[in-house]
Amino acid sequence: LRYRMYAGITSPYLNRGGLQQKFEKQGEKITASERSVARKSEEHWGAEELHKLFPKLIGPPRPRRDKKTMEVVFHSNGYPPGEGIKRRMIAPSLRDKDCIEYKPNPKIKDTVSWGLYEQYKRAKTVAEARRLGARNIDFAFDSNWGYLQVQELCIEPLSQECRLADADMGLPTSLHQQKSAISRGFGKDANIRVRVKEMSEGHKG
């Protein structure tokens, strides 16, 4: 089949008849400028109603330089300005031994993503989820939308290259006086790497 598109040049704000008659009372003859004002007023009302019905997709009406341009404002990314930070997808830094739990399959049935989720949703650890087909993008998406929840983090050090003993900081070693270097405030300017479970605004954990 061949498809051909036709474009028509019209002047709806100038010509009479059709939709324009809606803005004229029966037997009334108004000027093109008056019809334009009446039409724009109703268009603005319609844009306001769309904004009330779909505030996440459509913004408040914005006057345009050209009267022929609609005042409806569609959010280009599908959400209001300023909400991007809440929707930013963050890839969680998960380890194979981290214990996880998946919620019931939220995907559209019989789609590719639904079938993939069905395979790995029974996994109890990250390693098991990977073995069942979960990809990095799946961990990021499922974690940010709350479908994947971390139940327990593996806190086993990845290496022993850097260790700090209380004795190295001159702290007493007797049991009744022993405190960690961190609790005593040593190394306040040093960076301490920690593991967190909540990764984004969309997923509170």
C-alpha cells in the first residue's frame, strides 16, 4: 500500500461558515476580528479544562504571539518541570550476596518485559536474579519504581587494603574504655563509604 499525505492551507480565523458559525448568533454578522476573539476565548477555556484533567501532562494555557497557535501547553517529557529529579533512574550498586525481594509482576501481560520479569521475580539474591536473566537496566528500573526491594545488604568488605584499628589511633584497649575511632570523632574529614538501601525519590525502600 502506498501512503500519500495531503496538506491544506486554511484560514479558520478569517473565513465564515463551519465552526466559525458557532461564534455568531443566528442572523448576526460579526467581523473576522470579533470572531477571532470569541474563538480564542473558548480555546483558552478548553486549554484550562485539559490542564485540570491532566495536570501531569498538560500545563496552564500560555498566550501565544500568533492567534492561530493553540494555547495548550504539553509537557515535553510527560511530566511537569522540576519533577525530573524525582524520576531520574539511578542504577543501584548491588552485590551478588545482597538479599532482595520482587513484588508481583506489574508489567503488561504477554509483553517481553513481563516474560522477563516472570523469570527472575522469584530470585532471593542479586546473583540468583542475574542467573535468571535480570540485566543491569532491569535492576535500575525495578529498584527506582519500587518493584525490587532490598531486604538485606551484604556488608562484607570487598578488600582488606585499608583497615583502621583503634590501637593505631592511640585509643585505650581495655574493654570498659574501648570505643571505635569513628565514635571518638577521629578522621572527621575523611570519607567513609557506606551502603544504602534507598536510591531515589521514586523508591523509598
